[in-house]
Amino acid sequence: MREAFDVFGTLGWTVLLTATASAVASFLILRCLLSTGLAWRIATDVPNHRSLHVKPIPRVGGWGIVPVSIAALLLHASQMWLIAAAAAALALVSQIDDRRDLPARIRFASHFATVAALVVVWPAAAPWWLLAGIGFLMLWLINLYNFMDGSDGLAGGMALFGFGAYAVAALGAGNPPLAVSTAAIAGAALGFLFLNFHPAKLFLGDAGSITLGFLAGALGYWGWRGNVWPVWFPAVVFSPFIADASITLARRLCRGEKFWQAHREHYYQRMVRSGFGHARTAIYWYAVMCLGVILALWALGRPPWQQWLVLAAWYGVLGCCGIVIDLRWRSFQKLSEK
């Protein structure tokens, strides 16, 4: 036992125990909300013609993930207080949106304010145009995470793999605050996932998805700013969501559609609707997420040109996956018309 402790290291065990405690805490909070009936009174997702589910489901996943994540940031990474405060503010605005459907301009204003505050208060040593571009990408990550929260187990799985990759990379770089705090977020996502995998007992809700998207971008920025990982790293570990949402957005914009309106054109939605179902779709996506994380962590030790080659090649692979899904979707539509 002593030898195992020495090999893994004190920080490694701290990361593991923090993730476990966060998973238990998140699960217990959400289970309590379900068992007492409070979950239904906080926010409920009622199916419509764009939904993939057929019965009302509580949207309270954020109530388990967000408090645990913010507590971990304040306890283990107090220097990231602004990220914790911004996450809390976004969760509050998004919870109001879960209940009252706030106008898009108010939602976007809150997203912009948090990202702008982060970049202004903690600017990285980079040209202004690069910071502006990264700020835009953080805004996109906030919104795409919300767009991608539409199938059982999907958003929770992406949080588990994405923030888990952050934790492993920070652990390897010897950055305890970032390693422990991101491990806590991954653990909280795992606790939620036990209740969200198909058949889901609850959904993430905007309070959860918007906050997770912000944390993915903000902590990715923090790690890049602190030389824990290169700028491409977050784009690879969260690549399945980025690729799907970006391609879908581009298609909708080309057709002149309102991109902020709900729809069923994402690749994961086409997979569910064409016969894969929620569980199989999630498992296939988990395999892609896992492979992307492994590639990203492996590339960290390679020369820069190889790192960027991995980024380009991986997005090429994701593009090919998209083509396969599109072909299956067209075949499904033709069969449905007969």
C-alpha cells in the first residue's frame, strides 16, 4: 500500500479523492432533489416537436454540478475566485432562463460580460487580436455546450472526459490548484451522469450546461495563460462538441435560419433519430471523446509541429465521422419516405 501511494504521489491521490467526493456530493444532492419532489418544482423540461424525449423530465442537473464545482474552486484554487464568481452569476441567470425563458440578448449579455471580465482582469501575454479571438471562442464554447445538451448522457460524459483531461494534464504539469479543481468538476459530472444516462431521470438544464461551457473555456484559458498546456489543448479535449455544434451552426447560417432556436439537426440528434437510440449514441460518443483525450495528452509531449498536426488530423477524423452519420441519415430518410 505504501509503495502504491509513493508511485501515485500525494497530489495524484488528492485529485482522485477529490473527484470521488465530488461525484458522491453531486449524486446525493440530485438524488435528494428527486426524492423530495423539489426537482419538479425548480424546472421541468416539457417535450415539444424538437425534443428527443417523450415525457417531462426535471432540469436540475446544474444544482448538483455547479455548487460542487464552485466550492472546489474556492477551496482548492482561491486565486481563481473570478472564475468561481462568474460561474455562479451565469448559473443564476441561466436558472432564471430555465424557468422564465429570458430573451436571447439578456442571456448573451451575461455570457459576454463574464468572458470580457476574465480576459480584462487576467490578460495573457499575447497580442490583443489573439485574446479577442480566444474570447470569442470562449463565448462559442458557452453556447455550444448548451446546444449539445439534448441526449441522455451526452453533456455529462463530455464534462467527465473534458475536465478529466484538464486534471490529468495539470497533474502532469505539477499544478495542484488546477488539477484538483478540474478533477472536482469531472467528479461532479460523474455524479450527475449516474442519473442522466439513458433512461435519464433528470436533465442538465441551462444552469448546468451554460456554466459547464463557461468553465471549460475559462479553465482552458487559465491553463494556457499559465503555460500548463498549449492553446490547442482545450480544442481537442472538447472537440466532439465543438465539431458537431460548429458544423451544424454553419449549415443553419447558410440556410438563413435562426441559429439560437432549438432544432434536431445535430449529429447526435440524427444518430438517436436514425435508430441508434440514446444509450448507443452516448457510448459511441464516449469512445470518440476518450480517443480525443488520449491523443491530446499524448501530443503534449511532442514537438509543436506534431501537436498542430494532431489537431488538424483529429478534426479531419471527426469530419469523416460526420460524413458517415450524414450518409446514414439520408438512407434513413429515404426508407422513412417509402
